[in-house]
Amino acid sequence: MEWLFAILVGCLYSAGLYLMLQRNMFKLVLGMCLISHGANLLIFTAGGLTRNLPPIFSEVTSVTSQITDPLPQAFVLTAIVISFGVTAFLLVLVHRTHKTLNTDDIDDLIKTDLQ
Amino acid sequence: MFILLIVFLPFLSVILLSGVFSLNKILRAIILSIPPFLALFISMSYLNKQLPIFQLNWLPTLGIDLYFESSYFQLLFGIFILTIGIFIHFFATIYLQKDPSLNSWFFWFFTFMGSMLGIVFSANLFLLFLFWELTSLASFFLIGHYHEQEEARKSAWEALLITGGGGLCLLTGFIMLFILTGTVNLPELQDKFNSSESSFFLNTAVSLILLGIMTKSAQYPFHFWLPDAMTAPAPASAYLHSATMVKAGVFLTFRLSPIFSNIYLWHALLITCGGFTFFWGAFCSLREDSIKKALAYTTVSTLGLLTCLIGIGTPEMIYSAMLLLFAHAIYKAGLFLFAGSIEFSTHHKYLSKIKGLWLKQPLFLITALLLILSLAGVPLTFSFYAKEELIHTLFQLDSINALIVTLLIVIGNILLVGFATRFLIIPLYKNENREETFQFNLSSYLLITIPLLFSLIGIVIPLSPYLTDIFHKLSPELLPNITENNYTEITTKHNQTYLLLLPSFITWVAGISFGLYFIFKNNISKEPHLTALATRIYQQSINQLLIQSDRITRFFQNGKLRSYLQTFTLAVLLVSFISVIAESEIIQSNILSHILHTEHKTTTYDFILISIIIAGIFGVIFAKTKLTAVICLGLVGYGMAVIFLIFSAPDLAMTQFIIETLTVSLFVFVFYHLPEQHLHRRRFTKYQNLIICAIFGVVMGFLTLSASSIQTHLSISSYFTTKSLHEAHGGNIVNVILVDFRGFDTLGEITVLAIAGIGTYALLRYQRLKKHE
Amino acid sequence: MNSLILKTAGKYIAPLLFLFAIYLLLTGHNQPGGGFSGGLVASASFILLAFAYGVERTQNWIRISPIYLIALGLLLAIGSGLFSILTGQPFMTGVWITFNSLSLGTPMLFDTGVFLVVSGTTLLIILELLKEV
Amino acid sequence: MKTLVIFPIIIPLITASFCLVSYKTPRLQWFFVGLGNISYFIVALTFLWATYHGNYYSIQIGNWEAPFGITIIIDLFSSIMLVITSILVFCSLLYALTMTPKEEFRLGYLSLTFFLVMGVSGAFTTGDLFNLYVWFEVMLMSSFVLMAFGGEQRQLEGSIKYVILNLMSSAIFLASTGILYGMVGTVNLTDLSIKLSMIEHKYPKLIVSSLLLVAFGIKAGLFPLYFWLPASYHTPPPGISALFSGLLTKVGMYSIIRTFTLFYREIDTTMQNALLIIASLTMLIGVLGAVSQNEIRRILSFHIISQIGYMLMGLALWTPAGIAGAIYFMAHNIIAKSNLFFISGIIHKKTGSYNLKSQGNLYKELPILSFCFLCSALSLAGLPPLSGFVGKLALIIAGINANAYITVLVSIVVSFLTLFSMTKIWIYTFWGTPNHKKTDTSETPQNLSFAYCSVIILALLTLGLGILGETFFTISYKSAQSLLQPLTYIEKVMGY
């Protein structure tokens, strides 16, 4: 099972990077989103995959040893929320930049590096 | 304690400076000179006694101690520095009277005086380095005093870079010594140092130290900063470039020569470099029209001679080098001050411009004559006395060394006499072109008295037995291995001056004719080409440094985010490849067995789900419009949510679902009102990028696989499942982890969210505020 | 966006969404849900209103600025952690009061803080963006 | 004392929250900020004093025992960094008091600053890898916002690069945390240290430490990952870039030192050589960049990179002396570099430009500022008795002792080039004839007095750090020793 997820992680990372290597600012953000999906999935997979054994105690499931590892889930949840905050800010930043510079080409941003 | 006082009293003047700034000029000068006077008084009174050492731990871990010691020679040198300094201080008060930034000049002047004394008295090499760099710094400011002029800035920078760079070499050398012996305290170093084992390490250390010395003492090929530094005000030149700073290197050579006496490289380098510099400096001085520059070249020449003599290293040589050091300090300071007073009175810097000066002002002529006689080493002057000593000792040696050195000295002296001739004769000419009236006022006459005083001192010393005695006492201290008998022998020989008259006579005749030749040849415009070569190498290396650094920086920092990302990816790939290759066997066995023995079977639904997500990914990449791309992104996100749902993470699924919705709507919001630009405006297909991305994906996938297949320890999470319900009172373990077990992470996480919110607010509001304005 | 459908829908759906958010928050400790999802849903209810009735009116409904919500949430979260310091335990140690089967504790207070920050942030971002548009 | 461990993190958070509450009334914000800063300073100083005597202070958040709950631990190294952070923040606030436009305080400038401080001190005190990630994000997020704060065109351009490259670093950081958890099953640094040393093969340690090196390397600005730094650091207002230059890269470096000393009980030669090579290249390329530039803040930005190289060199030597040098150098560099950024801001106020070529004669116009500049710049160049000298001396001695001759050679050359570019600033800006037009005549000198205060404080600190070098070096040495012998640290956390 994990190998399939590994392929998906690979796809997410490489597609994310590919988008970021384009010159479009918009694609930059899209790529960033894909990469954070990739990272989340990586943690999720690395923590071990279990089907239909959610880490919730109820009357039905009380056998503690069988449920899935909850820790990676907590990590992923934290990471998702953080990346949401970051993405929101990044979007606003890109929006502002786009309006101020009137371009969405990243290669137009070279002025700060060179004199 | 007193020794500390001597060093730090000049710094007291620096502090006093701010207090007395508003006072009358003369009063200020007097107050400022009190601390150096005190220091002078202390050192004079201890000249014949032993001044106790001062030792205080400062940075013992790194070997830096506040450790001062004084020998007779050091004290005498200190007295010279103080005396000359006080005179120059008075000279400068008059010379720079109209200068608005006089205060800053004095600040650096006294700083310099103190740090020079520091060099003289420190017995810890790192401490010495501290003062060494401080002199470089102070000289930077003194040389660049007229910083409105481009030339002054340039030469100050040049001096700082060369002496500062040399200083770094010196420091490295010291550090190597420190590592070799465990101490940099000179007295202990002498005991511990075992120079018989000459190793590459030691030789490197010695050459680095020599590099430092040579840059500071203006030895060829680093000598050019000294003539260039003549943009400094004359009193600064007089102080720094005759009596003190350039002597710091020579002084250090004196101090180190007992330690390195067995090292061949030390002697070889000093002799070659010094010898050549001696000759070359004198030669350059013959062709230089600017008075101060010409004097600077003669200084270079003398420094070369001193270095060379110390390089030979026999006690007699060192003794005569010491004498010469003092003699030179006196007459050269006088000469520079003299050049300063000429400049002050006539506003001319060039020898050819002051034609007729001697005739107009006999006082100048007398001063010039007396000083120049000292320079040329004519009998009755102190420098004659010193050189006489030198030639004596040379006669006693019978090696090939001595012959070469004698020859060198004779040639050098001829050149110096040539310069002296030029210096005396050119201003004797009548001023043909225009009847220039040099303006002389009280200040000019006051100024000329100080160089006159120096010239007189230079003549008085050899005449007064009391004063000569002071210099004789130098001798036994440095010649420990010479018995009392030998010593008297050396001293008695001083009277056989007749022996010297013949070579001296030849020197003078040749020198004068040389000087006359150069006067008539009048070919002085061009810089001597070996000096020009050194200057050009310096200039070129600075230029190249600027050009190449610019090129390198442009190469790396090319402004394209794309290439930065590529570099980043390559770095990730590189480290992953290295790690994987280093441990390939373990990975192979683990991953293969894991895939083969996997417990979960893959169902068709999984395939379908994952194909949908991958389709979504491709959709994002190939979408033609932003809207399509965003919808595809949403597809990927919802797919992720479904994955989380299937693989027992309902909380994740729910959060992912809502957040994906929010993200997509944010995307739509943000881009709704931006001008629609086609996503494929520039078709971009670089195979290079494709390959990098593909490899990156493969590597990340592989890492995922390896992370889930290589498991060395059990996870810590069973703790959470056991404790969740009863100790943390919660059935939803993920939530319990989030708010309790690892609630601190969540605290950070909501902080991130809060910041993102405020950031958005600030960014948008600020823009609106600006628009309103 | 001045559509009648949106307005009518908003009128009924938004309060329901908000109630659902509160439910998620309260049951989060034992069921799927919690401060995050709750906060996001809560903000969604107001966003719906903002779409339907405009930013100005929505802000009037919420009364306090989202920035205060954020600050309040943060302070609540820290405060819930500081409780235990008073009893000499490390920061964020849970302090629980149990009534029969129901137990209330500082982690739930913390979760409420999370709820406030998340909803405040989301609101702040979206409302500011809407103003921009 | 144990209760206090959490305070370096929550004091800034509380301060920031209160600033948010009073976001409409800057005066009230200043009150909170002053209170917060002073208490933070006192706490940090208390810890410095306490940890100097060999103690470690750790708590388990929520009272969940060691590898399971989150550990917050303060040892000597962290408390050094905390004290310096508090001083720097104090100066930066003092500076911002008059140098920052009034409306920025209404938009949350102060609370963002304290969120940044919170992230930084969280990173300095945490003993948990995932928690470290969270603090990094807090720090980064607030730095993103501060970086783009004025919304100038330049700032936006720089911010995009800054944000993207740092997010990539976070993604790698997150991924490596995930990989580590998958393999070793824990994220507690101490637990990792124990478990990684128990594994026979090196794969987990190797892959994770090298991925972390990349992730932290971006934040620290190591070669070849530093690109975001020169692209963005010169764009925000100088008060902000001073804070960044002091804290952000150093947090990256701190994390490298912390994780490497915990993961590697003994460093293997390959890793050591790799670190040395990276250190040399970072030093060299950074300083060459500085040499080539003609704008004060660009020069300073490149210097940050070059000096990070020195710190990495100290770590790579893997001797107590080397790491002590690195720690000392870090402290020195935070103070000196931030001060230079502050000064560049005042220069900008006076001359209306950052470009060297359109300035001049400030030595006569602003003598006090000139001396403060001289103090910091020469300290950076390593002139005695300023702080930089002690740091460089320690590093070079350690380097020669460890036979890392090439790196030592590079560090000396770099030292020379630093002197070159620092004096270049001096010559163009402080000497020469005035090239600038007086722009702001409305700026009375009184307005700048607070800014001057902070500049003078930092200049004096640079001097003091050098003159009292023995004390500070002993502290660094002690913390280096404890870093290289992590057993006490481990015992303290795990409770056995």
C-alpha cells in the first residue's frame, strides 16, 4: 500500500516543484500548495497506514492496541492549519505584488538582487 | 603599575581632549601635553633602574594577558616616542591652527602615541597585536585627515589595507607560535621555544610574522604605501612615518630576533628584503620631486638597512641597528617637520617650486643643512656616530656576508648623499620664472624652531659624553654572550675614526656627483618602475577583486527565483543521494522485504482515488485558465481529504475538507479582480527542469517509502492511546493530542494563524492608507 | 453580489452553520471535530453572511473586530495553560472538574481559544479581502 | 525556577496579545511592550546566571513525561541566546520608537515583533523537533509580515523570494521530521539522541541530519542556499532588517548546532569535511558579494552570510574551543551586525539614500554615529579589542589545532575582505565631500535621540563583549562543553 502513496507523494512534490519553476507567480502559489500536500501525505504515510480504525474511543472500539497511530495525524493537522495560514498570506502577498508591479512574471522581480 | 601608566597616559589626553576643546589654543596644547610629559618623566626616572613588569590576566584562555615589561632599550625607545611626540604635538598646534577638524586629528594622534607605547612595552604578542592594529587604524585616520581630497582617502585606505592585511598575517603567525609553544608571552616564549626543530609549520609561522613586519615597515614590495601616505598633514608624517609607526615592524624584529636566531629563513628573508629595500628606497628618493615623498623614500631605505642588519643578527649588528634607529628617528622627524614648515610658509610641496628659498631665509638654510648632514652621515652628527659603529663592526666580520653588506651600505649611502645634495642645492637656485614672495609670519618662525631643535639634538648627542653614555648602555643588554673584555674592546675602537675617513670620503664624492647628475638630468616626473610595478600589482588586485567578486556574485545571485529553487532542489537531491548510497544495502533489504510482505492489500478503489488525484495534479499543471487550475487544486485537496477519511483520520479529513474549500475560495477571491493573464503566456518547456522535477519526485517518493519501511524503534504513540481516556479525559485521541499532550504545538500553530491574519490586515490596510494619502 | 437567493439562504443557513460549529467545538474532545474545524465552520457562517449582505452589515452583526477575537483567543489559550502554574504544575497541565460522566477541564478552555483564533483569523482575512474587492 | 522555564515563550505571547487588544492605542501598546521586554530580560538573565553554574532547567508541558510530552529545556547555550535576544529586542524597540511611522503601530508592528520574539525563544528553548518546526513557522510567519510591512515595491519583490525559499525549507523540515518519526518513532530531541545512537546502521541519522542541514541551512543562509537573504534583507525598514539580521539566521545556526550535537555524539570525518567545505564557501562567497556591492544594506546582508560561515566552521571543528568560538561569534555578530543596520537607517534618514556613492562627510556631521559605526564595523572586521577579534581568535586557534588549515586560511582572507568592505563604507559614507542633498529638514535631531540611544548601547556592548572577553568566552566554553557531552542534557530531560 505504501508504495502507491509513495508514488503520490513523489507526484505531488515533482508537480509542485515544476509549477514553481515556471515564471508565473500564480503557479508559484499553486506549486507551494501541492508541495505542502506532499509533505502532509509524507508524514501521514510514514506514520503507518491503517484502514477504518480511527483513533477515537467509543463504545464500539475500545481495543486500544488496534487503532491507528494518532500522532502523525496530529502533526498533519497542525501542518495543514499552518500551511493554510501561510497560503492565505502568500496569496495576499502575491496579489499585492501583482497589483503594485503590474506583472505576474517572476523574472520581473530581479531588481532587488542586483544593483 | 608605572609601566601601565606610561602606556595609558597618552590615552588620558584623548579623554581630556573633549574637555578642553573650547579652551584657548595654547592652554589646550599645554594641558594636553601634561599626560605625555608625566609618562616621559616616569620613563626617564626609571631609565637606569629596573621598571617592574605588569601582568594581569585578561583573556588567559586565549593567551591574551595584559603583560608589559621594559628593558633599557624599550624604555629608551619609549622616551623617544614621547619626546618626539610632544614636540610634534606643539608643532601641530601651530601647523593645523586653522583646521576645523583639529580635534579629530589630536584624538587619533594621542591614540596613536598610546598604542605605539603599547607596542613597545607589551610582552604578550597578542597584546602587541592589539596595539599594532590600533596604530594601523590611527594612521588610517591621520593619513586621511584631509579626506575631502580623493587622493588622501585613497592613500589612507591603501595604507590601512596593506598594514591591516599584514597585521592579519602577523596574527596568524602569532597564533601558530601560540599553538606550538602554548604561550605568547615573550619572556616565556624565549624559554620554551625550541627552534632547533625547524618544521614546515614553524617556517610558515615565521614567514607570516615577517610578512606582517614587512608591510608595516614598508619593505619592498609593500613599500609604496609609505610615499603615498604623504598626503597626511606634515606632523603626522613626521610622527608616523619617521620615528614611530614604521619602526614598529623593526622594533618587533628586534624583539623576536633572539627567539628566531636559529631559523635560517628568518635571516635569509630579512637580509634579502632589507638589503634590496635599502638600495631601492635610496634610489627612488633621488628621482622624487615632492619633498615629503622623497623623504619617505629615504625612510624606506633606512628601514631596509635596519631590517637587513637585524637579519644578519650578530649582536654587534643589532647594536648598531639600534643606534641607527635612534639617530634616524631624530633627524627624520626633523626633516619631515622641516618639510612641513616649508609647506606651511610657502604652500609648496615640490622641491622645484621652492627655488630661492634658502637665499631668502637663512634660518631655513641652516636647519636644512644641519638635518641633511645628519642624513648623509657626516662626522659630528649622531647618525655618523651610528654608522661609524656599523662599519666598525663590519670590518670585524670576515665572511662573505659582511662584504656584501658593506658594498650595499656604500652604494646606498652614495645614493643618500646624492639625495642630500639635491635637497640642498635645488632651493639654492634663483627663482627664475617669477618673483614669488614667500609669506613668513610669526607662526612660520615658531614652526621652524622645532626642526631646528631636532637638528641640534642630532649634533649634540655625539658631543656630550653623558648622552653617548646613554646609548652605550644599550650595548651590554643585548650582547649577553660578550664578555666584559670584548665589550671594552668594541667601545675603544670608536676612537679610531681615521679608518673610516677614506671610505666615507669616497662615498661623499660619489654621492655628490650623483646628486648633481640627477639635478641636471632633471628626469623626475616618472615613478621608478619597480615601485610602479608594485603599485600596479596592488591596484590591479584591488580592481580584479572588485570585478571578480561582482562576477561571482552575479553568477550566484542572478535574481531569478527559478534558479534559486533549482539550486535548492539540487542540494536536497545531493544530500539524499549521498545518504542513500552510503547505506544502500540496508535500504534495499528493508524496502524490498517491506513491499513484499506488506499486510494491507491495495484495493481497486485506492487505485481509482489515487488516479483521480494524479489527474487533478496534471490538471493543475496543464490548466489553461486560473479557474481551471484552482478547481483542479481543489480536486487534489478533496482527494486528500478522502484519503484521510479512508485511512482512519476523520478529524484530518474534516479539517482538510473545510480548509480546501476556504483555500479555493481565497484563490478565487484574490484572482477574481486581477487582470486575466493567460497562464500559458510563455510556453515553458525546459527538459532540464522536467528532469530535475522528476528526480525530485522520485527521491521524495523513495524517502517516503524508506521512512515507512525502515522502522528501528516502536512509536511513542501507544502512550497516548493508553492515557487519553482516563488521564486526559477525551475519547478523540487526535484532539486530545492537539489540546493536551502536545497542546504547546497548537499554541504555536494558532499563533501562526493569528500572525497570518494580522499580516493580511496590515498589508491590505497599509496599502489603503497610502492610497488615501 | 446582490442575489435574493443568497440572502434568503444566508439568513437561514448561517445560524445553523454557527450552531454546528459550536457543536463541533463542544464534542471535539470525544468525537471528530474540535476547535479547528469548529472555528473554520463558524467563520464560514459569517462569510456566507458577508457574501449575502456585504461586509459592513456583517461587521455590525459581529460587533467586535476579528482582531479582538484573535487576541481574546490567544489570551484564553495562554490563560488555560497558566491555570496549572497556580497549582504548582507545569504549564498547560490539565485541570479537570468532573460531574458524573461529564468532565470539564482547561484543555477544553484551550480548545475554545483555538476556536476563537481560527474563526477570528479566517474572518479577518476574508473580510479584509472583500473590502479590497 | 522550573515554572519560569516557560516564560521566555509566553511573556512575548502575552505581550503580543495585549498589543493586539490595544491595537488602536499605541501608547498603551508601548506600556505593555516595555513591561514585557523588561520581564523577558530579567527572566533571561536569571537563567543565564542559573545555568552558568552548570544547571539545566526543563519542564514537560502538560506534565506528560519525557519522550511523549513536549520538553522545554534551558541550558547555558539557550540562555545566552535568550539574553542577547532580549537586549536586541530592547534596542530595536527603542529604535522603532521614533524611526517607525506612527501608523505602523496601529497595524500591529509591535505585536508582530513580539510574535517574532516568541518564535525565536521557542526555537531556543524547545527540546522537541516538531515543536521546533512550529516555532520556526511562528518566527517565519511574523518575519514574512514584517518583511512586507510597508508594502513598498522593493519589499514585495524581496518578500516573495524570501517567503518562497523559506517555505521550501519548512517543507523539507517537515518532511524530515516525518521521515524521522516514521523510522525512529519519536520526535523528542533527547529521545532521538538516544535512539539514533543505538541504531547500528547510519541511514536514519545520515538522511535526516543532511536534510535538516539543508532546511536549517536555508534559514541560516549557508552556501548555496542563502539566495533569499541578499535579495530581501535590504528591503524592509532598517529597524526590521536589524532585528532579522540579528535573530533569524542565528536561529537557523542555533538549530544546526543543537541538532548536530545531539544527533552526533562523535562526528564522522565525511560529515566534518563537508561542513568545513560548506563553511569555507559560505564565508568566501558571502564576503565576495559584500565586496562587490555599493549599498550599505546590501553589503551588510552579504556579510551576514559570510559570518554564518564562521559559526559553521566553529561547529565543524567539533572541539569545545571551536564550538565556544562559534557561540561567542554568534553573540558578537548579533550585536554588531544589528547595530550596523540600525546605523544604516540613521544614515538614510540623514542623507536620503543607502547608496555609498551619494553620501559623504558624515564623519564631520555626525561624529557620535561615526564612532558607533567604527566600533561595530571594526568589530566585524575582527580588530582588537572588540568582540569580533576574540571570536575570530578563538576560531582560528581552534581551527589550527584541529588541522583545518584551508578553512583557517579562508577565514583569514575573509577577515581581510571584511576589513576591505567595511572601510569602503567608511570611506564613501563618512569621508569625502557631501554628495547628498539634505532631504528631510523637518527631522530634528531630537527625533533621533532614541535611535541614537540604541546604537550607542549596542556599540558599547560590542566593546564590552571584547574587553570582558574572558567572562563571555568562559561562558561560551562552558556551554560548548556541555553541548559536546549531551549526557547531562539527556539525563535531565529523561529523568534518569
